[in-house]
Amino acid sequence: MKSQPEVRVRIAPSPSGYVHVGTARTAIFNYMFARHYGGKFLVRIENTDEERSDPSFIDAILSAMKWLGLEWDEDIIYQADRCDLYRKYVDELVKSGHGYPCFCTPEVLAADREKAKAEKGDMRYNRRCLNLSADEIAVRKTAGEPFVVRLRIPEGECRFDDLVSGELSRSSNDIEDFIVARSDGSATYNLAVVVDDHLMGITHVIRGNDHITNTFKQIHLYRALGFEVPQFGHVPMILRTDKKKVSKRLGDKDVLQYRNEGILPEAMFNYLCLLGWSPKTDREIYSVDELIAMFTPDNFNPSNAVFDEEKLIAFNQEYIAGKSDHDLAVMVAPLLVEAGLTTKYWLETRWDYLRRVIGALKLRARKIVDFVELSSYFFTSDFKYDPEAAAKQFTPENKPLLDALADRFESLESFTAASIEQCLAALAEGKGLKRGKLIHPTRLAVSGRTAGPSLYEMLEILSQPIVVERLRRASAQIDLTNNP
RNA sequence: GACCCCAUCGUCCAGUGGCCUAGGACGGCGCCCUUUCACGGCGCAAACACGGGUUCGACUCCCGUUGGGGUCACCA
């Protein structure tokens, strides 16, 4: 049996912005690919552009990765630390003749492009400096004329077998002699990427298909440098509902924003996996381990996908339903404190109460933050009655019913859902009323709302004294409204 | 504009020449359950972009058209 080299993949974000779902999804694909084949998942921060890079974005990127559970394997590589390394390879390129100096100034190049555009001609670099004599180069260099280094693209066609789309090719006529080193000697993106991917031993480059044009340039670089070319897989883009590329300008969310809004990382992970890749089954909810076990590149889908937040939320609901009351309580507790509904101390001493509240509300929450809004009346009596419902339920006819219920509840020996139901049913029957006639005003009296968990369960959790008190308060409210 | 990629319900995915009167999920609609809201159950509407081939037979293969996306920086 031939021994396979270890699979090594990486995610290479640049800290020039936030982490959108596309970057997250690419990271997830790389992570799963590595784990499936027992390989390594690496992180490289592409922070060579000082102008745009902001260290705070690095933290945000790493936080997002940790949140999603994407543990990377070796030390993080920072490109800014490796500039000297890249220069060495630029020199090598010039020595071997694959690279050549170009003295064209940005102004000249811009003018060339303008002209080409106006004449609807070729926008590529016109190779003005390709065949300068050694003498001329020497003279202009000693004169201090600034220059960049370009890669000479050989004639022919560049092709490779993509993991996602199969064979891809591009004629050299469509690739310009791109710049590999700027006039200050620093390396550009494509050069740095190729050098790092080679030095890091990357075997598979899985990235968005917006990189396809870069890939052709990079393959030329691999060949010029004499490096082995890795396998490439260009996964489809994730698009906005309007089919445009995601962008912060258009209000697309940072991955961490979803976390703050109460999306569970496992829901995000699971949902994102199904964008551009499919287990090819009728099931959609899978654990990370199951996904890793099934994750092979032949299940990639080549077409772009629209990100549907509603479906993400549906996944989230599913994951919330599957979590224990305790685990949910751990997540909800700080939010309740933050909202000013209770204190850390109060919750710590009444953890069981919180758990029961969560249990009663679990199937009604779409996001973790929903629990705050859904549960407020369990933590404070300071709530408003739904005006429309109050007009309908808090009537003079209903007042004696609330009073009677309050009295009966107060004298109840044990205050459980079963005894509450029995008590309420008995009162309804005694008055010759349907239960709903009692249930609706009661729900409004104790919660201020028309919707919520099962009434009996809700009253039991709230506890006898609170329920009696709120019923009496509502009764008083009826007097106030009718005899101001 | 040039080059590249893509093309099944509104959206995400199945479908790899006959099993398709095209399947699942989200969303929508309806019914059931029910004290409400959810959950759950059942059902309905909803798609193979178009035109040519290839073939006994195309959603599936080939070509073209159209449409969408991406890339065309001394950014990454």
C-alpha cells in the first residue's frame, strides 16, 4: 500500500474586516477536510497590508473560529513576520529569469489602462519592460529609479484539476505579467501565498471560487519557483438574498453578531456545511462528528448558494430543543441579568426556578436571546397588560371570576399543575362556564400576555403567592378602569 | 468589455440516460392536536431557463443562447 502524505490545509484570512459567513464556511470546510483525513488544519493571518490590517480584527477572527469549535493545529503563521522570507524568493525569481524588473510608474500604468479601456482593448500590462537590456536596467537602477518585479508568464495554457469543478484552464494570453514585488521591495499577495503554502506543506487549498483567477497566477509561480503544486478546490460563494456577494457595507452580519443574537454555534456549523456541500441524504441535522465522518470532496456542489437566515433559525430552533434545560439556563442567565430582570445572586440561589422557566419556554424560542423576552414576567411583576387583551378580558363580569380564583388558589394545599387545573375546572363547572372563560383572563393577569406556556404549568412555576397577588392586582385594575 | 465559473420548487440540497406523473428541508398555505402561543402530525401549492443536437429514450451527455456570479490594483 502506498503511504499517503499527510493532508494539510489552512484558512488564510486577512484581518482587514469582519468574518462573514463565507469566510466561516470556508474555514469549516477546511477543518472538516483535515479532520476527515486525519490531517492538520492550520491558520495563517495575511496581514501584510499595514494600511488595512487592524490587530483587533485578528482577535475577532480567532474568536469566531473558537466559537464555531474550529481548533487549529499548529502555531498561527503571521505573514507580516515573514517579509524577509518572501524577498529571498523574489530574488530567486529574478535570478532564474522568471521575474523581471519593471520601471513603469503607477501613473503610466493607469494611463495605459485608461487607453486600453477607451479603445476596448487589452487591459493587461503591455510588457513594456520585459525586454530591457541588462545595461539599461543597471543604469536605471543606479539612477535610483523605482521598480517593481513582475513574473513573466510563459506562453501556453494553464490547467488544473479542481476538487469541486473538475478541469479548469486559462490561456496565458489572459494572464498578465503580474507584480510579485512592489517598488519598496515587499512581496505581493500571490507571491506570499505561494511561498507560505509551500513552506507550510499545504497539500490542499480549499477556498472560495472568487480565487480561481488567482489560482492560475499562483500555479505559474509554483512552477517558476520549482515548488510542487498542491490540489485546489474552489468552493462556491455564499450570496446575499439579492444574489450579491456578502459585504459589510450592505449590512451583512459578522459571524459573531449571530452569536450575540443567540444563534448556537452548532446550528451555524451545521447550516453552513450544507451550503455548497451535501451529505446526499434526506437528513439535514447532523453532529459535527457525523459531518466529519461523511465529509469527502466528491460531495461538493459547484454552484453558488444564497444564505437563508430563516433556515439558519430553523436549525437553531432544532438545536435549542435538543439542549438540556440546564445548559440553556447557563446561556440565558447572563442575558437576564444584563436585561435588568434579575441579579446574578438571585439566579444562583434559585437555579432550579430558572431551569423550570427555560423548560417551559424551550419550544417557543427561536434564538437564545428570545428567552429574555419570553420569560420576563417570571422575574418581575412590573409588566404592562396587553391593551387589546385587557379591554377584552378585564371586564366587570370577569372581576368576580378572578376574585374567586384568587381565593380558591390561596386556600389550595398543594400548588401543582394538576391541583391548579382541578381547582380551575371545578370553579368553571360550578359557574357553568367553559374553562377558557377563566383561563384567558388568568393568563393575562399573571403574565400580561395572551400567549405562553401551558397555563397550569406556568402558574405552578410562578408559585402560589405570586399568582394570588397578581390575580388580585388584576381585579383591582378592573375597578380602576371602570370607576376612575 | 475580456476572461473564468455556475444553471432543478422563492431558498438550500437529492437526482448521475429509462426507477421522475422529479424527492427532502426552510419558508408559504390549509387541516388536526390544543386554554393561548409554540411543538408535533397530516396535506396542498411550488422547479428541471431556452434552443439545437446525441440516443430507442434525456433533468441527467454535447453545442449554442440567455441569465446569474466572480476576477481583471505596487489590496488580500
